[in-house]
Amino acid sequence: MLDVVASALKRLGPVLSTVLVAELVRLGLTPANARQKVSRSTSIKKLAYLPFRRNARFVYLADDYGSPDFWSALTKALIEHTSGYGGALASLMARGGIMPVAHFAIACGAPIRQKKHLAASTILERLTKAELTKVYDVPGVGQCVELAQQTLADTSTVAKLRARLRTEEILLAAVRDWLRNLGLVSFGAVDIRDESSAQPRVGTFNWDLTAPSYLPAFTSLENKSTLKPGFVACDVLTGINVSVEALEPFLNKCKTLRALPKVGRCLQILVADGYTKDAFQRAKNEGIVPATIETLFGTDVAAALRELTSLLADTYHRPDTFAKVDEVFKRLTHIEGAALNLRGTLFEFLAAETVRLGTGLATIRLNEQLRHVDGRGIEVDVLAVRHDHDVTFIECKGYKPGGLVPDEAVDRWLDDRIHLLNSIADEERFWRNCRRVFEYWTTGRLSPEAQEKFARAAQTKKYDVVLVDSDEVQRRVNATNNAALKRTLKQHFREHPLEAAEAAAKRSMRRLPIPQLAQLRKRGAD
């Protein structure tokens, strides 16, 4: 039987203690008695470590912890009382509840370090201490921060994360092209997240993309003789219709930056799939550019990126998957850098499709997350299982034509990863009695030492170790007699780079189409 405090909280949902006290007063208790009952109640939970005004506490029932209502109510309360913590939670919720730690300082809206402001690292530390977030290693991604739940992110959640990150890589490359084509920024000075050891920075904040601009509208005189450049600072957020709550951390970052006297003029852009009406208007009122992928690059690119996200988030490889992937990749290849960013992903799809066409009835999964009983995690690029028969673990290394596979990568797979996967298979009751095959697919070159090490590993009788080198990949693809597979392998992984460069030089340069620019040029010609 719930007491009066728990009963009231069950009706209200997770709230601040001041709201709960007000509800008890409405039910007939005196304010002093209501505060005392909330303070002494053992049937409700109180959030620790995070501050609220008037000594309020965030209270909830144990069953509500980690629910959508819990996160929504907590985020709104924190944004109202202390934007740093609220913005951090809002940024995580907007990204499916998980993001790389390296992106947290970009997304949370807090500065790297600034007087009278909570630093992003401090916010993450306190959220983790309050058991609202946790930081751990995600195989294939690295250190990630996640909203605290009962279990670690599963394969589906990680697949959605990887899909969003890969799509945003392509989107940022497109934004870079767009800024360069318009001449808004210095051509060779555009920084994009994760492309160097330090994230892009303007003022005291990290961004997804930054670039200096020397256009007269951006520049100012630092003194009588020194020209101070302005900046373009851009963040991207895909996969959602951005709400006011999701927009809040970006707004906080922009407003705080503008208050810094030594930073030049800055054009602040958020690129997203879409916005709610209130969020779009709020951004415009704050002097921020609320751009969408479609308005910047047209419907075809926007549709292709949405399709790419959907394909990459699907962990099961289906009969029509590769045809869709092939079509999407062709629609995106005119974005500079897209082919390079997508080469590894494309090779995984190529390997999965080749296995599907060359194998009997099998379940094929991409980027499968496996975890040992001791907590160690590992990602399998392609996992093919024929139940009660065999299980094949495939590592994919889709190098550019002529690329050399580092010996360290080979050593890590042969000495560490195979043994961990074999140990996991011992624990999996469906795989214990299966034949186990470990295949290393690569289109790159191996050193003589690496080839010799593979030859020795293949002698083991515990399981099968197979090197599928560039020539063997070609043979297996040819055996499928699939035109799309053969064309993709030739174009992206088999053509000599010098020949490709020479052919590219003979063709007229293809640029990312900019609808607005094309329309302006057409009107000018008319």
C-alpha cells in the first residue's frame, strides 16, 4: 500500500520536491507537514549531487527510473534551474541516449573552460557521479557516454549510433563543400570533428565544423592595422525533428560565445533534418541559422542521407540490401570525401552480400556486438551463422587500391581478437558445437611477415583461420556473377590509384549541387 507521498508522486510522475509539496498541500496538508513528509519518506527516491534552486530535490519512484518520463521531466527541470546539466541531458536524449565522449563537449552546450561557467568535463563528471550517465568503451566506436539504464547499449542501439555518426560525417563533408563553393570561408582552413586530435574550436567552445572567414561582413579591426577574421561555426544533428529542448544546448553555446569580447563575428549554423515550429522560430529570433539538409543540398541528397542512415542502422543483411546501398552510395559520391569516408562501410556490405550469395541458408548480421562474461566487448564486422553447422566471424579491411595493411592490425586480430571471439563462442550454447571459421577479408597488401603469420595460424586445429586477400575477394565476388558487386569492387578497391587519378583529371570536376546558388545563377543569366 503506497503512502500519501508515494501515491501523490505516482500521479504526478517524476518532479521537483517543491511540486510534490504543493500537491500535498492541495490535498489538505499544511506546508510544514508536507515538507516534513517528503523529507522523511523512504518510499521515494531523491536525486543527489545536482543542484536546484530553493534546496529542491528531484524525486521519483524507483520504477520510474530511466523511463522516458523520467528523462523528460529531469531535463526540463534542469534546463529551468541550471542550463549546463539540463542541456547536457537534452543533447544526449536528442542523440538516442548515447554519443562518443569526444563529441560530448560539442553537443552539451558547455564551454571547454571559462570563468563563471561549468566546464563540459565537470558536467559529465557530476552527471556520472549522480548515476545519470555512464562512460564505457563501445567496440568499434570507442569511449561513449550514455544515459544510465539497467544494461549497456545493445547491438541495435550501437548500430543506430554508428549510422548517425557515419551519416553526419558525410553531411559535414557536404557542408564543407557548400561553404567553400560559396566562398564564405578560407578554402583550406575548414576543420571538421574527429579529423585531428583536437576538435574544431571557436572561442571557448568545440563545434562540429569551424572555419575562419575574411569576407568584409565578418572581419573587424583588432587595432588600427590588424584585421581580425570572423568565423563560421556549425553543428549537425540528424535523425530527429529538433525540438526547443534539443535546441537549448546549441542556443546556450551561441549566446555565451557572443558575450566573449575577443572573438570575431561568428555565423552560427545548425544543420538538421527538420525543426518543430517553435524551435525554428526560436533559432531565428536568436540570430542562428536553422538550416535543413534539404534546403542546403536539395531533396535528392537529403533523401540519400536518410536512406543511408536507415541502411546502416539495420544490423540484418537482407537480399535487397546491397542493391540499395550501391544506389545510395552512387548518389553521394559527388560529395568530396564521401567515397573515402564510406569505403570501409561499403566493403563490409560487399563482404556480407558475397557471403550471402555464396553460402547456403545462413543468418548474416553486420557490426554485431558481442561481450564476454568478464565484460570485455568486441565487434564483428560480418557474422554468418548456419545453425547447428558453422559460425563465421569476418573482419573487413577495405583499403584503397595498393594500400598496405599494418602488421599491427594483423597481429591484433590473430593474437587477441580471435581468442576473445573463440572464448565467447564457448559460452554461447548455440555455437559450442559448431565449426568456427575466422576470416580476414582485405583489399590491401600484406607484408611477407604478416602472410607468414597467417600461414602459421591456419595450422591450428581448434578452428579455421582464413586469409581472404585481394585476389581471393575478387575470385569470390566473380563466383557470385553479380554485376553490382563486381563493379563496386573494381571501382573502389581494385583500380590502381594513379590510374584513377589520371582518369579523374581528364573529367570535368563535379561539385556538390547547391540549389540556391544554381537558382541565383539562372536568374542572373535571364
